[in-house]
Amino acid sequence: MSQEENLLPCYNRGCGKKFDPNDNKEGDCIYHSGYPVFHDAYKGWSCCNKKCTDFTEFLNIKGCVKSYHSNIKPAEPEKPVVDKSKWNEIIEVIAQPLSNGSALERPPFETPQVNLMPDVSPALLEQIKGLTSNISQNICESKVQIGQSCKNNSCKATYNGPASDDEVCNHHPGVPIFHEGMKYWSCCQKKTTDFSTFLEQPGCAQGKHTWISKNNSKRAKCRMDWHQTGTFVVISVYAKKYQPDQSSIKLNPIRLTVDLFFIEENSRYNLDLELRGIVDITQSSVNMLPTKVEIKLKKAELGSWAKLDFPRATEEETEEDSQNDENISAQVEAVDLSDL
């Protein structure tokens, strides 16, 4: 009988060698004292917690224990006993209903917003490098015509010559807000439900007249999407070739405002949302990427939002809002208060 025929297979896990029973010394066998564990695509051993995803790599994991070779198969781990008497038992799982309410007190919509400082991708800066506006700047250099109206919000003055430049301009430096039927300016927040009364509100600030509009940009359209986890809401505004230093992301605990400027098309994208839940501003962030703006909002409370935002205006009010954004002063002139 040859020497090879005298060798016995070692059944210690992870060894895989053959040994001579007459020459079996302590330390000859390096093996795993535990059992293999396969979980979530990982493969490893219970005794040494070495894990990997590749099966060949798993087979080559070196043992963690030294001893004698053994020709006795180790006992398999006991399987849990299945109680077949409960096979027909119905297990009822009741999902807890989502709550649109909040344990935290909801702050006012008009709470001052904070500018979120974005993390701007170098690839975006490279994308917009060298881009210039294709809109002529002659408008800013043209002469003011007699009878031309001041472009500042709610100012009714007209240009009557050089002396008009020395006049005090009473105007609203803020923006018009239409929320839950109320109409007001963000700068002074004098609220009214009547649109004509809103247009007649005198300016709350004084300054110089603006005879030529500095904002000649068009409205841009961008696709917006969002998803959420238990702790974050992630909003994506898909856009390309926008100007980071002329764009802004503003936030208060329940309101998000996005303003993006596209220099090549001289257009702006605006998004103003009243958020369904409350967010933690200090742990929220913005990434400006070549194909999108990604806004990551930290939920102030754990849980799921049924929707992203609350509708802020009726269709009629939205139309009024759109007109105001383009030229609120022109609307003031168009309203004949004698007919009201």
C-alpha cells in the first residue's frame, strides 16, 4: 500500500488537507472553530469575523485556530425547531398612520430666510467658463425718456427731466407674497386680502428712482424632483450652465426659495415652496453640480412627509403673482381705482 493511500482527509473547517494519522502533531492543522456565515452578500466565519463578498476569497480565508488534524466531521449547528402547529396562524401587521401634524410648533411663513452656502462643483465652474450673456447691454446705457415710470415697486413717479433724479423714491425693496389668500410685501408685511388695496400700499423704504429696469431676464423652466428618507428630504432641480455666484438658495424652517440665473440665455428659474414639514437649517446643505442643484434638507422631526409642500395660491392668485414678478409697477398704472 502506497503512502498516499494511508492519508486521511481532515474535516476541520477551513483546513482541506490530508494527513497521516501516525504523524499528526498539534499545530499541524490550521482551521476555523466556528461555522460559515452568509448574510447580505457577505461571506465569513463566526469565529474570526473575517468577511468578503467573493466566494473564492472566502474559501481562501486562513484559519484562526491551530490544533490536530481530525478525520471526524464536526457537528452541524442545530437548526431551530419549527412549530408546525402555528403554520395557519395569521399575523396581522398594522402600519402606523402618517401624521401630517407636528410635535414642534410651526414657525410663521414670513420668518427671515438664511442663505445656504453651496458646495460648488469644479466641473460646473469649468462648464460655464467663458460664457457671456447674449443680451445687449445697450438698455442700461440708453437715455431716459420724458414720462418714463420708475421701475421700483409701488413708486408712481415719472421722469420729467434731470430734476427727477433728485426726488426721493418711496418704494418696496422686497418681493410680493401671495399666501393663503393674503397679499403683502416681504419687506413690511402689511397684509390684505384685496388686490387693489395691496397695489396701493405706499412704499416702506426711501431711495433713488430706477428709470431703467436692471432685470431684463426671462423665466427659465427646470424639472424638479424629490425623495426622502426618515431624516432627510432631497430636492433636485435639474439645470445646466447656471451661474452659481448669481444664484441663491434661501431657507427658513418651513420655506425654501430657489433662484438660478442662466447667463447664456439671460433667464432665471424661481421656486418658492412652503414645506410640508419643519427642517433644521443648520444641518441642511446645497450641492451645485453640472446637471442639477441638489438641496438636502434635514428633517427637524423623524418621519415621512405625505407631500413635499403645501399649495400656496389658487390659479387666479398664481396668475397675479406671475404678473407682479414681471412688472408690478405696470399693474399699478393699469388699475383704475375710480372704478372700484
